[in-house]
Amino acid sequence: MQPNIDAIKAEILAALGYDLLNPPAQVDDKQAADVLGVRPNTLAVWRSTGRYNLPFLKVGRLVKYRISDLAEFLASRTASHTGEVRA
């Protein structure tokens, strides 16, 4: 069963302290790292190596992540037991 992406988006926005009625479309790398439970440096490694398929936006030096991409990434990493990751 596919997790509800909208529910995951709401969890992300609540965890970051945003108003669910007026959410941002994207967050910076520090906020994305908080949501995923990793360090910003880990996200930098993932971006440079392509380890995970986690889309990001880059404008100059700024790195941004769409809330929808974070939710889809978390949904795709949801497992029901060890050894199975849904894709």
C-alpha cells in the first residue's frame, strides 16, 4: 500500500513549524536534513554522488528541496520489514 503523500507533506510542514494553510513550496538543505534525520553534509554527499534519487534545486550557491520531493522520497523509503524497500 502506497503511503499518502499529502499526509507525509503535512507531517513535514508540521515538523518544521510551518502553517499548513500557507506552506512554502521548498525548504533549504538544513531544513531538509532535519526532516530526513541526517546532517546537511550528508545531503551534500548524496547530491554529489547521486546515491539517492532525491531531486533538488540549485540557484547559485543556494540548494533547495521541494516539500513534495521530500514526501515522495520518504514514501519510497517506507519498508514493512527488513530487506524490503518499496520503490
